[in-house]
Amino acid sequence: MFSQNGLSLDQAPPISVVFRFFLSGALFGILAGILILFFQTVIFDAHSMKAVILTHTLTLGVMLSFMFAALFQMLPVIAGVTLTSPIKKANLVQYPFVLGVTALLLAFNFSSPWLFTVASLLLGGSILFITIIMLSNLVKLPNQSSSSRGMLTALASLAIVVLLALYMTGTLSGLFEGSYYTQIKTAHYSFGLFGWIALLIISISFQVIEMFYVTPPYPKLVSKYLPLTLLTLLVITTITGLFNPNIWAVSNTLLALLLIGYALLTLKRLTQRKRPLTDATVWFWRLGLSSLILSMLTLVMTNFTELSWVKSSTYLFFASFALSIVFAMFYKIVPFLTWFHLNSQGYFTAPMMHEVIHPKTAMKHLYIHLATLVTFILSLFINLFIFLAGVLTILSFGWMAWQIIHAWRLYKHIQETGEKFEMNIA
């Protein structure tokens, strides 16, 4: 079910590697909620430093942590890639990464050149280190699937995001003159949102939607060419945008149409499930894909209107898209890993997946997440709602953190008290 050759305990990374990336992402999410309470509606001004700080808390601290967790787990599942020494590699990534994100947020807040330099070294080094390793492993695969090819493009985009960011932090720390700072900033955001986050979700979905929800496969035209088309469009626009920034308006419209088409196709696939039961993860996917459609529609609208709420809605709905899919994957990965590792170690008391995180628990998180999105939208028009949005953000990620802690405690409890199968050899 989980790969062409099956998944063994030798292939899978230790459960602690995945759990701790999830936990760091949840903790950064709680920090994001606290920042929202302090920054309030200033976060809707994309040019304000407070918006920049919150954006990087979410995209780096939250999203990249979650996606590292997913990649460590999904590479052996989807692509058959086994990362050697996963604990050592995770240590070399996570510790400098967390310190780097913290340094970057402080650098933005205090406009400190030396902190930008520190953040560049820590973040650039840690992200490029694991990106290059994952890319090299994927390139060596003898048989590429649509998901593995898509992951290649997503990781290549992440590398580009980091290189563009290093140019920007180098400018802010005084190392570079920064003649193309504005153009690079636009490319950095576009590669981060479309080339990294959207591309990775799309690539994983090619196998996950069919695998988890038993749907018909994506059309080969889509699964084979969509990721490369998105990456090629971003690269061409970045190069031409250095000389003609107006090209981004055309490019964003094309990107929006492609992503809307993908979202509609995936929503249709979810209606073609062979398993009639609908759990919270299906609704997280539906909410995420619907949010992507709304985000792309408002993105196109920004070409024709200067209304501030339209641009803010683009970012809000895109955040909802990314986080909804992450939550959907979280509620599949954490229960499965807890059961899988204990079962593979021979514990016949290994809890079933629904005993690790009950479906009703995931559904409650869905309601919290949906309420968070609604209050953010309302706060665009009624400022006081931003406080409720901040509190709900803290609750949402706090809820997630508790599920990780609960699953880990359950895992350790079974290891300490559970009984194993005994192999009696005559």
C-alpha cells in the first residue's frame, strides 16, 4: 500500500525524527498566534516589517518544519528513497534551522546586519545541506514516478528560494549592493509559495490521494508535466522579470489558472473515492483545495483592483490551503507511524490508528481551523476579530502539539509495558 516494494522498518526513519519536526512546526505556529495578538491588523500590510516577520514565522518555522517531517517520512514511502543516518541528518538540519529562523525573525525586528549574517549561515547551510542530499538520492532512482519527479522540482525550487533569500539577506547585512533587490524579492516569494509549497503538495498528492482515499489516478498529462511546467514558468519569469517586472502579472495569471485546474481536478477525484466513509482528513483536503481556488481567483483580481482586502485575501486563502493539507497529512502520518513502528517491533498491543488519534479529535481540529480562517477574513473588515483569530491560531497549533505529545507518550508507554510476539524456533 505504501510503496511498490512495501515499507520496512529499515527503510523508515526513526519515529522521533518525524515527530520532532512536527512538534517544532507546532511550536512556531503557537508563536505565530502570539505575534498576531501583538501585531494585530498591521499583518495585512504586506510592506510592513510585522507582516514580514509573521510571514517567515509561518513559511519557515511552521511550513518548512512540517514539510521536512513529511519528506523524511514520505521519501521512502512514495519514492523508495532511504536516507542513511536519518537521526544524524535530522540533527544537522533541525538545530541550526530552528536557531536560524529565530535569528532571522530577530534580524527583521531589530534591522540587525550581523543577525542577518548569522541567519544566512544557519538557514542557508541547514536547508541546502538536506536539500542537496534529498535531490541526489532522488536523481539516482532508476525508475521515476510522477511524485518523485515532482519532488525533484519542488526541492530544486526550495534551493532557488534559499539562494534568492541569501542575496536578500546579504543585501540587508551590507555584503551586496542589492541593485535587483525588489525583483529578487518578488521571485523569492513566488518560488516559495508556488515553486516550493504548492509544488510539493501537488507532487505528494499524485500518489497520496489515490493511495489514502482509493481514487482514480491523475491523468498522466497532469502528473507528468504540471510540476515541470510550473517550475519552468517561474524560472523564465524570474529571468525576464529582472528587466521587466510587469511580466509577473502575466505569469501569476498563468500560474493561477494552472493551480485552479489542479484544485478542481483533485476535488473531483475526492468525489470518486471507492471508500464511502469521509473523515476529517478528506474535509481538510477539500477546505485546502477550495482555499487554493479562492486564493488564485483573488490573485488574478489584484491585476484589476487596488483594494487592500483582495490582496490580503490572496495570502489568507493560500495559508489556509497550505495548512489544511499539512493538517490532513499530519492526521494520516502520526497515527500510522505510531502503529507501524510498534507493530514492526513485535508489540501485539500496538494501538490501532484510531486509538492514537481518534477521528473525532481530528474533526474538532477541523472546526477550530475553519473558525480560524473565518475570523481572519472577518478581521479584514472588523479589526477586533484579529484577537479572536490570534487566540484560535494558538489553540489550533496547541491542539496539534498535544496530539504529537500524546502519540509519543503512548508510543513510549507501549515500548515500556507492552508484550511482544515470541518466535519459538524448534
